[in-house]
Amino acid sequence: MAEILTVLTTTGSQEEAQTLAAGAIERRVAACAQISGPVTSVYRWEGTVQTDAEWQVLFKTSGQRYEALETYLREAHSYDVPEIVATDVVRGSADYLRWVAEETRPAQPS
């Protein structure tokens, strides 16, 4: 079975979250993306503690497509330093994991 990952990012608006999700699916760098929010994020940025509402996007992808997903997120994201955190899926439904692997295969030229 292919290596499967969940990849988390956050963004400052629901609209951007939806754009990032749709773009990843269209490019086949993720099989699925779930948007949650708003969540409250507390962090230090440029020496100051910040508190902001953000939306989380959780992508499901194959290990083979992680680099392409990260590249897409870095290019498309509005943040200077976007959160991009990948976690291995250590167990899951074989049918679901197979679907993720199939959906993230690069499209074959016609």
C-alpha cells in the first residue's frame, strides 16, 4: 500500500481555504480536503503575540505527491510562512487509502 499523509495548513479566510482546497484537488496533489473553522490561533510573529481567526485545511495525499502539494501551497498561499505540516497515516481503511493513492496519481496525457 502506498504511503498516505494528512497535510495541515491554516489560512486567514474561508474563501482562501476553499481556493487552496479546490486547487489541490484539481491538480491531483490531494484526493480530499476538509475545511474547518474558524479556529483561534495564538502565535508569536515578528516579536509580538498575535491572536487571529483562521481556517484549517486538512489534505489527504500520497507520500509520492507530498512535494507537489507543498510546492502548490507555497505558491498559492497568502502567508509569508504558511503552516504546512504532514503526518503519516499509520492505519486506515484499505479501500479509503487505495482511493487516496488513486486520486493523487498524476493525470495521464490523452
